[in-house]
Amino acid sequence: MAKAKKQITLNDLARMMQSEFIDIHKEFRQIHEIDKLFVDEFDRIRSDIRDIKTTLGPLVRIMAEQERELGDIRLRLNQVERKVGISK
């Protein structure tokens, strides 16, 4: 015996489409929330990078100055060692 196919009415079709639209809307809402979380996290990362750059700028300048001073001290030490006869 063949199974009788149920006829779909316009109301049934409208209900099915409405249900699908609601599901799609829920998925878009979830995607929007995930997107918002990513944007917030990227903002925090951007802020951290800005803080690091702000801190590193002066530190790099200080390091460069100390390297120059250390080079001058080494040069002077070599000159003194040569004068007293203990050069390398």
C-alpha cells in the first residue's frame, strides 16, 4: 500500500518559512555577539600594544644612551691600560 502524501497548505508553508526566518535571525544574533566579543578583544589588544610602545620608546632611548656611555668608558679604559702598560 502506498502511503498518502500530506498536502501542504499555504499556512503550513508560511509557518515553515517563518520558523526558518526565526532560526536564521537567532543565528545572526549569535554571530553578532561573537563579532562583538572579537572587536572588544582586539580593542584590548590594541590598548596593550599602545601601552607597550609608550613604555618602550623611552627605554630604547635610555638603552642607546647607556650603550654610548659604555663605549666611551671602554675606550677610556683601553687608553688607561695602554698608558700603564697592561694593554691587551
